Amino acid sequence: MQKIVSIRCPKCNNNHSFYRYGKDIDGFQKYLCRNCNHQFTPDKPSFRVNKNYPRCPLCGKATFLHHDYDLYSNFRCGDKRCNHSMFVPKPTSILPASMSKLVGKEDFKRMRYPVHIIITALSMFYLGKSSFRNIALILRVANNIKVSHTTISNWCKKFAPLFNNLSLELMPMLNFDSDEWHADETVVKISGQKYYIWFIIDSETRFVLGFHLSPHRDSNQAFTLFNSVKELGTINSLVSDRYAAYKQACKSVLGDGVKHIRVESFRDDISNNLIESFHHQFKAWYKTKQGFNSYDSANNLIFMFIFFYNFVRPHSALNGLTPAQVAGLNLTKKEKQRYLLVA
């Protein structure tokens, strides 16, 4: 039976011929226009759900959620002619890198020995291949300082948070805008168990931007590594091996504008030899340790090695400069003493 109501069809502007057509899922009355067969619910409040979906970076139009994963979401452009696919990471789901979980002392208070002796021992350990016993022997013979190898071992582990604070102060002075960053992973052993350590290095300065120590080798760890360094600078490309874990992490965290170069063999024009060379230096230092005893001590020791590699150790490939100096660090002698870069 025809029902005359004071409504108007939004499609054909008809205002006199309608049928009641049941109710929608929210309980609002639906109507069917007899003129154009259009269905509508005039009593339903009109509101737009704001899903905060990103706009397409190419055409600027709205996007829709194509796939949702644990660490990132895949959006596609609503315009079929564009059909651009983009990956957006979920920062709250990505775990922090291990280099942000250092434990130990943040100052030199209540230390029995002078600071310059401690810095000298740390430099001998992280810049060379000397064991704790050899360092104790050298200090006793050359400087007439009696210190046990156990004390030196504690020094090399406990001051990682202190040097991390110094690194955070120095990082804003550096520039890491580069053509390429190189990423790779290698194996270390902690209490006889296999762990993976992930590194990322700037190609122009040889600066180790970050690392992540994990018992797993999967895409989650690549997300963690890239998320920890993405704010340090802008790059044109990321170089890695053919391991599939880097693929989605690069697209999601570093963005579509970063080209991912996956090296297939040593004969390629662009190789990953730069970070492989760093692995040789790291392994030469690591072999003298014959493995690590615990995760926390391994994390601290690796961070300290990287700090000395970046800020203290001069490189022949960089004309005798440190990676930090090539990145723009220019300190006076007094400032170097303040930041503990000299003994």
C-alpha cells in the first residue's frame, strides 16, 4: 500500500511516491522510490566515520585498507587508474632495539681508579684484541698500576649507559643524509646459544647507525632495526642481501621513496662489501671473547665496541678520520675530554 510521507528521494528528487521497504541493520526505516527504485533511509543521521586512512602520495585521493598485518598495514588508492599500494608501519607494535636496553652505571662516581686510567683500559680493549689479563699486565708494567683483570672486565661492561648518553648528545651534530645505507646480520654465541646481531651502516661515513641483538632471524627484527634509525637521516636506497625479511620492512618503515637494492652476488655493480668488511673487524674483536656469558653483557659490550668504532677509532679508508668526524663532528680538545673521546 502506498504511504505518503514528507520526504524526498535523494536521487530523482521525487516527493510523492514511495514504499516502505523494511528496516536497515541499525533499525531505521527504509523507503523505496517508485520512480527510480532507489532505496534510502531519511531518518538515519548522516555522519562520516573518520578512519584516519592516509592519502595516496601520488594522486592525493582517499585510500582503503587492503591488508592488515601485525607490524604494518597495506593501503591502496581508491582511484582504479592510480591503484597505488603503500605500506604504513604500526610503531606501537614494533619492539625497541636492543641498543636501547643497556644496563649499568651512568657516571664515574665511587670509582677507586682515576677516570683516565679507566678510559685507557677501555680503549685498549675495544680498539685492539687484548684480553683483560693482558691489559692488566700492560698497566702494571708500563704505568705501575695494579688492577685485576676482573675489575677491567667490569669496567668494559658497566659503563655502556654512560657512553650511550654521550652518544645521544653527539648524534644531533652529525649528518647522515646519504645515497645508501647497508644492512646485514651475523651470528654470535651467548652461553653457547646462537644469537643474531643486525647492523646498519652509512655508506659515505662508515658510521654504524644502529644494531639489534636477537635470538630470532625474521622480519620482526628487521622492522625493529629500521624503526630505530629511520629518523637519523634521509637516503636514496638501502642495500641488503637477498634475505626476504628486509623487503617489507624497507617498504613500510623507510618509505616508498627508498629504493631497495637486493644484492645477488659479488659480481653485481652495487655490492654489500662495505658492511661485510665491518663484520670482519667485528669478528676479529669478537673471537678474542670466545662468546658472551649473558645477553645483557653481550648487549653492553657490542654497544661499547660500536661507540669506539664510530667516535674514537681512526680509519685508513677515511684518511685517518673517525666516522663521526666524516659525518660532521668537529670538537676541540677540551670538548673531546668532556665527551671522553680521549684518555
